[in-house]
Amino acid sequence: MPSTSQMLKIEKLNQFYGESHTLWELELDVPKGQCTCVMGRNGVGKTTLMKCVMGEENTSSGSIQFDGGTELTKQKLEERSRLGIGYVPQGRQIFPLLTVEENLRTGLAVRKDGSKKIPERIYELFPVLKEMKNRRGGDLSGGQQQQLAIGRALVIEPQLLILDEPGEGIQPNIVAQIGEVIRRLIKEDGLTVLLVEQKLPFARKYADRFAIMDRGRRVAEGEIAELSDELIKKHLTV
């Protein structure tokens, strides 16, 4: 597959925490206009990989190419956002004392065009945020906070959206709503999604591709229909 069809191309990526080698020669392709799901047991390096893509963790060697050209490892964190990468970290990390609207506005600082207006699309995708825009973030339920975190990542109108376990600890109906929003963003907006997800039913329903990590390495990848029971047993079951 030519690199121009890849939103993200990671090659021979290595990362260390002190003496501990956490990512080993990692390779990953994230095709444009699709949802790629990174899977694996706890502690295999999935969140570390997302932080390396966003610039929250340093890499020791290797390449992360964005949209066929820009080398992300040379870019500061805010520059990566400005290029068009939205990030929803594990645990949401919203501002509990700010209102919903104020939380959304914090994402506007890194918009390429300098716009200070929250895109109406956010409220269209998440009507609950419009209803509660004057409520404090800390007063929302876990599911509503996750919708807010995704909304904040989308205010820059990114090309790539990174979601780290968006369904963790959230009621099933909201998880399903988030899945449908992912589907709409890909179909209607041409967005590319890089998803970390442990739940197999969610991955099978909403992802186009999978990549499995084990001990800091990518050990399998393919179309989601190719995610076999054998791979699940070997790399995903606890």
C-alpha cells in the first residue's frame, strides 16, 4: 500500500522508560478513512504508543509519518495537534471545574485557522453537550464526560482522531452511541480513527482493521474479519 494512502505510518519505532525497553521496532499502518483498532493485553504498550504519536512520550529511534510526509517525531505536542490530530486519552482528562462549553473551547487553541468558534458539528454529534453546555464538567456522568472529551478533540476538526479505550467504565448505551459517532465521522467527514480497545464486540462492530500488540511489538494485523479465534486466544484472552 503506497504511503499516500496512509494517514499514519510508523516504522521501526523504539521507546524506553529508563532502562526498560517498552516499544520494540514497532511497525503500524493506519489507512485513511478507516478505523484501525490496536488491541492487546494490559501492559503491552498500547497507551505508550499513543503517547509517542502525540508527543507526550519521547521515542529513541524510528519514524512516525503523518499524512504521507510530516515526520511527527520532530514536532512538539501542540504542533502535532495543529497538524490535525485529535487525542482522547485514557481516563478522559476533562476540566471538572470548567463548564462543558469552556472545556470545548480549550481545544480551540490549536486550531490551524485560529477560529474561536465551537463547530456546530460537535453539538450535532453529541446533543447532550448542547443541553448541558453551562454545566460543570465534574457534574456530568462518566459517559457524558467521555462524550465531552471526544467533542473537545473534535473542535480542531482533525484528520486523525486517536481514542484510548473510549468505552472504559461507561454504561453500554453510551458506548454504543460513541461507536455510532465513530462510524458517522468516518463515513460523513472522511475522518481516520486510531482506536485502542479491549472489548472484542466493539472492535468487531466499529473497526475496519486491527493490530495486536504483545510485549511492545506488533505481532499481527489485518482486516477486522481476519481476527481469528486463534489470534484472540494467543494474544488477547487473559
